[in-house]
Amino acid sequence: MSGNVWEWVDSHYLPHPGNTVHRAEYGEDKRILKGGSWFDCLSYGCGLSAPTFNRSFFTPEVRNNSFGFRCAKTP
């Protein structure tokens, strides 16, 4: 599914465990987006925008054609 859309994650944009570097962007007002979208090739060049390890952030109010979500349920 990599490359279809950035996927919203139900986590706040906070540092990874063990990270001691502070960024002004960290906070509970932003949510994480993971993955990427081939649509972003226009902006960043193909190959940079779709790896599954990509991590970005926005406030939940932001809408974009390359953002989506995946429903998941514990079996």
C-alpha cells in the first residue's frame, strides 16, 4: 500500500523514545502521518515521498488529496 496516500496515525507528534532532541513542532496539537503518496512526486521527486518509514505531522484539521487513513481492528 506504500505510495497510495499518507496515512493518519492516532498518535501525537512527539519524539521517539530515547530522543533527547527538542523540536518546536512536537506537541499534542499535531497528529502523525506515515508513509507517503506518489502524488507528492510532483513536489519532491519520486522515491522520496513513499517509503513506509516516512513520518510527518499536521494538525487534524488539515485536508489534502494525498492524506488518507486505514481502518484497523485487533482480531
